[in-house]
Amino acid sequence: MGSGMWSTDVYDAADRYRRATGKSAFAYSDSGARVVHPALDPRDAMRESRDSDEHPQSTPVAVLFDVTGSMGHVPRTLQAKLPQLLGLLQRQGYARDPQIMFGAIGDATCDRVPLQVGQFESDNRMDDDLGRIVLEGGGGGQMMESYELALYFMARHTVTDSWEKRGRRGYLFIIGDELAYPKVKAAEVTRRIGGNLREDVPLRQIVDEVTRRWDTYYLLPAGSHYAGNRKVLDFWRGLLGQNTLELDDLDAVCETIALTVGLGEQAIDLDTGLRDLDRAGSTATGTVSKALARLGGTGRRTEATRLPANRTSGGGVVRL
């Protein structure tokens, strides 16, 4: 996976068609689907981010979001702002050959579709994957969702050339507002993902596995039910430290992801990234500045060499 090139023109044409015909960008879910789309089914699946002649230095970026309760609007926001995310990553040179995977998280104790995982894509198929997500809107109502199941998938069911060939971690962003369950349950893995896991896995162990290969971030956005909740923030900071970020505005999610990747790739510092947003007319500058100040503006990758930024010199308008 990961072939092809993203085209904003193709995205815009699809958006105009949907508007003209009254169709939804999430037609699969809005049509009443309540089973995982075959393309996003995690059972017996392995998701791969691979190099190619077209993309020789693939940079994997996984974005998994809670779609329960008040979080159900997150994928709609991401879909609407996808061109801005790709514009910063590609045209501004924040990352070499970015390959993006989208997925959705629910509650395996009660939801029909608790885990959905797309493919790593470099072209407009990532928009297709977003549109296939079931926005179930369920959840168990106990301030917990199955984030640990998604972490298990990322730890043991992903393969990237970035890590295997270059020893470079990918980026994983989890967007949510609740706690994870304290362990990965073997029975849920067997039912939802497959394989032969015989014993439950403690949450701390699976987080350690994930963070070995993925720079992992938890984003808690405004507008969610538990926005600003200290119990949620302390829980995730206990697992991920400074990589637990609060967002004052959900509309800043894409810009936050893009600048976090740019910082990790050492393609920009925080001030440069914020200037890019200002020149582009983004309204997210204040939210992103506040959220990313905790990261200190430094790159965090395992490879010490600085990536060439491939940036436009001088002033002017930045095209996202």
C-alpha cells in the first residue's frame, strides 16, 4: 500500500459532486451500515507502509480516533480538513513521502464495530477509507473505550519500511476523551483481530511495545464530553508523558498533527510552523502553539540526521 499521489483537485471534484447530489462523505455509515467495511476490517489483517520507486522514503502516519458519543464528529472534521493536512506534510516538506492510515475506535465490550483500520495510503484512497468508517456513536458509558485494542493492533499488526530499513519510528495519533481499559483482553483480540493470543496483555506492556516503533500522541480536543478532564489527562500523561496534548479547538486537529510530524522530522521548529499557519490564513495558530509548547519544539526521531526541509524560501503566501 501507499502508492499514488494525493491530488487536491480530485478531492475537490469529489466534494463538489457530493454537494451537487446531496451525498454524504460518510455514505457507508450514513446509509445505515452497522458492520465494519471489508476494507477496514482488522481481522487477520496486517497494515503495511512500504517504500517504492515512487515513494522511496516512506513516512508512516497513523490517525486513530474515538467515534463514540461526543467524539463522533471527529472524522467529519478530519475529512473536511484533509487537504490542509496533506498540504503541510507534502508541499511544505514537513515529511518525506507521507503515507497516512485512518482508523476508528469504539468499545469492544458493547459496540458492534469497536475497531476499524484502513490502509497506509499516499493518494486519495485515504479519503475513501475515511468515508468507509462506521460512526457507531456507542460506547459503554463508563469513561473507558478500547484504546488498548487499537494499540495492540498498531504494535503487532503493522509493518513499516521506515522502521525495518531505517530504524525510524512512525507517527501514531490517538484522538479521544476517555481512558483505556487496563489490559488487552485475549478474548477480544481473538474475536476482533484474530491470532492466537493466549493471555491478556497489561496496558503498560502494550504501550511500551507501541512506542518502540511509533512516536505516539494522545490528543484530547475541546467539544468532547471529557475535554479538560484531569483524570483523563493524568491517565494518558502517565502513559505517554508530554505527548498527551490538549486542543482548545477540534478544527485544529489536522494542523496539530502536521506540525507535530514536522517537528519530529526536524523539518521545522515550532516558530516556523506557526508562521506557516499564519501565512496560510489558518485560524488554528493559537491552539497549535499552546498544544505543542509542551513538546519544546525539538525533533524526537531515532535518526539524528536532519531531513532537508524542501521549503519555499522567503515570505509570501503558503499554499496548503
